[in-house]
Amino acid sequence: MIKKILLFLLVAFVGIQFVPVDRSNPPVTAAAEIPDSVYTIVKRACFDCHSNETDWPWYSYVAPISFVVADHVQHGRKDLNFSELGSGPGGSMVAPAEEIAEAVVEGWMPLREYVQMHPEAELTAEEKRVIEQWAESIVPGLKSTIDEQKQAEESTDSEDSDDSSED
Ligand code: HEC
């Protein structure tokens, strides 16, 4: 019985390797205009999912993990693509800058699963500040909005937990 189950799993595993996965890297048509200081950070921590220059790791060739990786890249590129941003829709970097700064300061980007596999993608406080300052230069007032949001979230968090001694 166990042998049959193992055989079934083996056949299924081999079988799903034949499901096609799109690992294409389309051409970079309109690279985002961002300063080098910001580029270095996002190239390291964001480009695998948010550009057409994805570095596909070996496990992106092994189903079913490949499905998850390809899904992240597909959705990531759809939401924000540094290779097709140019200076943004209508020549404006306002919306992207705002979203990028929020995502990194609030810490929901880069995706946690990605950082587990790519520890070098973890952003330092200083790097988050560089991104936030760049975004502030495009969207004046953004920094205080983000800081307020963050504080509001933190105070809700500490109300929820017993440990409110952090502040
Ligand atoms: C492992 C892949 C991955 C990495 C690495 C990654 N992202 Fe994302 N990102 C996603 C996915 C997938 C989404 C789509 C939203 C979702 O489904 O959670 C997303 C969504 C976003 C959004 C939301 C856009 C919107 O429409 O609201 C922003 C902004 C963003 N990412 C910025 C970044 C930045 C900045 C970095 C680097 C610091 C980064 N991401 C790194 C996968 C990634």
C-alpha cells in the first residue's frame, strides 16, 4: 500500500514537471528613472519580481515551487515594473514612489518568503530611509503621512498585545 502511494506521488511529481511555466524576461522598454542610490537597493531587493530582469533561481525550475515563484513574478510585474515604468504613466513617478515607500517602510515588501530564500534582500533601516527620502523628494509631505500611518498601526498593535512598553 505504502509502495503504491509512493509510486503515485513519484509519478505525480514527475508529471507536474511537464506543466509549462512562463519564466520569460521580456525586454526592458522603459527603465524607471531613479537615482543610483535607490536603484542599487531596489535592484537587489525588488527586481526579481518587479522588473523584466528576473534572476530565475534553480527552484523556479522545480514544480510545484516553480508555480509559486512564477505567480509572484507575474503579479509583481503587473503591479509595479521597474523595467516598464519610465517616468511613470503621464510622465509622473508620483504613484509608484508613494507605493514603493509605503511598501518598504511598512515592511510588507520585499515578500517575506523571498527574504527567507534571499537574506541579502533584507533592507536596513538606512536603506528604507534612502527610499523614503527619495519618495519624499517626488511627493512632498509623503514622509509624514507614512510616519503617521505607521504610528497609528503601531499603537493599534500595542493595544492588541500585552506588551505596550516599546514606545
Ligand atoms: C518575491 C517577489 C517580490 C519581491 C522580491 C518584491 N515584491 Fe513587491 N509585490 C510582489 C507581489 C506578488 C505583489 C502583488 C501584491 C500581492 O499579491 O501581494 C507585489 C506588490 C507590490 C506593490 C503594490 C503595488 C500596488 O499596486 O499596490 C508594491 C509597491 C511593491 N510590491 C513594491 C516592492 C518593492 C519596493 C520591493 C523591494 C523592496 C518589492 N516589492 C519586492 C512580489 C514581490
